[in-house]
Amino acid sequence: MYRSHVLVCGGTGCTSSGSQQIMVKLRDELGKQGLSEEVSVVQTGCHGLCALGPIMIIYPDATFYAMVKEEDIPEIVSEHLLKGRPVERLLYDETVTPTGIKALSDTDFYKKQHRIALRNCGVINPEEIEEYIGTGGYQALGKVLTEMTPDDVIQVLLDSGLRGRGGAGFPTGMKWKLAKQNDADQKYVCCNADEGDPGAFMDRSVLEGDPHALLEAMTIAGYAIGASQGFIYVRAEYPIAVDRLKIAIEQAREMELLGDDIFGTGFSFNIDLRLGAGAFVCGEETALMVSIEGNRGEPRPRPPFPAQKGLFGKPTILNNVETYANIPQIILNGPEWFAAMGTEKSKGTKVFALGGKIHNTGLVEVPMGTTLREIIEEIGGGIPNGKKFKAAQTGGPSGGCIPTEHYDIPIDYDNLLAIGSMMGSGGLIVMDETDCMVDIAKFFLEFTVEESCGKCTPCRIGTKRMLEILDKITKGQAKPEDIDRLEELCYYVKANSACGLGQTAPNPVLSTLKYFRDEYNAHIYDKKCPAGVCKALLSYYIDADKCKGCTLCARNCPANAITGSVKNLHVIDPEKCIKCGVCMEKCKFGAVYKK
């Protein structure tokens, strides 16, 4: 019986910061102090506050240590674990108050969250099936197989109001019902764990922190629609997630929670992994199935829909990781419990990956209907360096930019669509006044141009032409009529592309044109970038009153574009300047400026 448990984040973010070495050092130090039998070291999934990794939490007092280094371990062991005195300098600063250490659940980052999909992430060891079972794992599967009919399961999902968390928001229960209605000698359950949106890592964190929740939900889905085989399509760039899925599948088979005659009910179900090669288009359901079949990932025309004719031509359902992660809890707690959260048409919670210009980078899970302002200002900690909020991009390359005027919008599927954005899988990139919205639109369009499979002409050529126009605008080479051409192309590509990649590719452009047209006009008419981002429209200068002639700018200029002698005014040659900004960065007197 251990008196303390030390939970160390083993997610990708913390692992890249050295959490694995920290665990090795911790076990070694515990051994030296004779505490190995008293203190347990537990590797967990992501805790959410990714910006503060490596993260370590010590129970039973829930002491939260942030940005832990190997050299800090001896002090933590000798002071905290041996003498019971927390090392205050390493504590997450918000938990330190004049009256003592505040509970993690009372911090701004956590107190407004409600974790369902992420409920076990950061709590259990994802590589130990016993820990998942100890938190109620596989009880939902047992209940389904012994007490419910397939129709009962589907009705529970319909009553819960659960909609797909992969972006489109299609009712999950309806998708399962359509697949069940189609008779076939074989049916399939698929999971989209490809997660190709820039800045998105919600599904990865569930796979790394709670893989059995996915296996349990997929098995429930197999029972509900009459399938005996499941496939998890996961991107190969997620090595930790892939390893933990393999471990989880093997453990579930050993305990006969996967395979033949599960719980002695006669129901059999197996799950296999398929690794994706990083193609964004394989997030589209039919392209994903084509890829699982061993072919190049290109979308198929619909109808027929996958519920009729999907993987290998058989009825198939496909949901993403977050959607599945909600299902065991819905089965155990009832549809009314889930439907009581969220808004009228968007039930439950949503996981967001907060990134960009924000203090608390990381994962959050909040009830649908939480406002954008609450997520950014209260949970996210606001914009760093005293900058002002300018926009937030939701839905990645398929979504749009939400401006300041919609800062208080309750986030759900319908509200985001109404203002020209979309939920997407849950990436939320925050931008401040130093971001150029034309450049942002160009960034996302570059991504979709690169990721287009090229099967249909509107997407293959239309997005390329759109990118060329945006490139002209950011270089100050565009004419007023180019904006009209750009908008016309956007609507054409949106209406005529074969799949969701092309149909949503114009969204970042259309939303920035709608809310930030003045920035487009400034680039076109004034040949200026108001945010000072577009290099072709920038010039660097040296203020004669501030320059001390220290030569630091000239010595660091990679293009030898700065001339001037010691203690005399320096000058930047605009013909040689490559606008890298090194001179401005190195100047200690603030003499270099751009405009």
C-alpha cells in the first residue's frame, strides 16, 4: 500500500520536454532514499496544461509541479516525499496562495472545465488495463451486452443528442441506426484518428491517455450495428499513441474483452490498427476507407453513403476518437445526463486544443455553449504581452476566423456555422493585433493546396488560383479587381468540389474577407500590411536619434545590408535588406524599426 502517488505526464508534449528521463531519475532517487515501497510513480496521459510541461502531480495532496527538470528531482524527493514540505518554487504559481496551496480543480484553467472525453487523461496509467477498469472501464460494455438490445443502444445515443466531434456534427445515433438497418454478411466499425488539422491534438491526447475508452466504445458500436470487425486509422506521426493502442488491444484480448464470445454472450468483435501516411484528405470518411483498403486516399462520390456501402463495399460507420470517448459514459450515466449539458442543438462537452497567442496553451474540455471569451480570457489566461484579441480560428483549414465582434458567441455547431466558421475537430488558434489576417488566410490555403488529392478540378486548380491571388495581395502586387476574382473563385470551389476538403477550403478566405476586408484593401490600395507581417510590404529603418553606432546590427546582419562605423549613424540598404528582422532583434537601444 503506497502512501503517495507521483503522476508524471507521459503525453507527447511532456515527453518531448524530458518527462521519461524525469521518471527514471525519480525512481532512482526514491530507491536511494528508501522510498520505493512507499511512493508509486505513475506515467499518465496529458493533464491539459501543455505549456507548463513536464508536469508532475503528487497525491494525496494533489500538489502540482510545473516545468520540472531532472535536477529538481532530488529536492522534490528529499523535501516533499521524505519530509512532507512541498518545493514552492516549482509549484504552478496559481496554486500558491497566502493561505496555502490551492486545489488544482479551483484554478482558472480547470474550474470551468467538465471532463468527459478527457476524464481519465492525466489520472490513470494508460498502459495498465486494470487502472481503466478501476475507474469503471468496460462496465458500459458489460451493461450493453447483458442488459440491452442493439436498438436500445442506438436509442440511448439518439436521446443523448451526441453529434460527431470530427467536424460535421452529424447525429451519432442516426449514423449507427442507418448502418444497422442495412443487412450484410459483414459490417465494419471505423475510427478516424488521423487528426490532420494544424494545431489540433485532442484525439492524440485521448489515445495516449485513455486508449481503452476508444476500444470499449468501438466494441459497443459493433454490437449496436451488427459488426464483428473494427479498424482504427491513426496517423503514423503519433508513435506514442500507436504504441499505447497496441498495448491496449493486446491487454483487452488477454482479458477477453476483445475477440470471441465477449462476456460469454456469443458476441465477437476484433479491432486492428491501420497507420496513415499523413494525408489530410484521409480525414474525409470515404478517402479514409479507401486508404484502409490499401489504395491511394481519394474520396469516393456519395451516395452511396458508408452506412450503405463503405469499407470493402460493406455497411460501415466512422466516428472520430472524441465521439467514441463520450459513449461509455453516456451508457453508464444515461442519455438525460449528457443531454442536460450544452445547448439545445449541441449537447455535451467539446474538447479544444488552445494554441497561438494565449497564456495557457493546452487542452480544455468545456460544455457546449461556453463563450469564446470565457475560453480565452478565463481558461486560457488571456493574450500575452498586453496585446489585444483580434481573432480566433476554429476548425483549422476547414474553418473560419471569429473576430472581436463575436467574442461573446456561445460556441456550438450552429452558432459557428452562422458566422462563417465551423467547429471542426476542435483546434482553436488565438490571434492578436500583430497577426495579419490576409497572411493567416494564405497560410491555411497553402496547407489545403498541398494536401489536395487532386482528384477533382475545382479543388486541384481552384485552390491553387486562389493562393496565387493571395500571394499577389501579400506582395502588394494585386489590383482591386483581384478581390472580386478571389471571392468568385471561393464560391465556385465551395460549390463544386467533390469532398469536404475542397468544399471548406475557401472558409478561411471568405471569413477574413467578411470581417477584415479593410486589411485586404490596405494591402491592395495602400501597399501596406497594417500588422507589419507581410515581408514584401515592410521596410526597416534606423532612427538617427537613437542609434549609438555600436555596430551590433551590422555585425549580425546576414545580408551585409547595414553600413556605418563605430559611434556613427548606421544605415540600412533597402536593396540588400532581406527583411529578416535580425537587426531589430539585436539592437539594444530600440533604434531599428519597421513600417
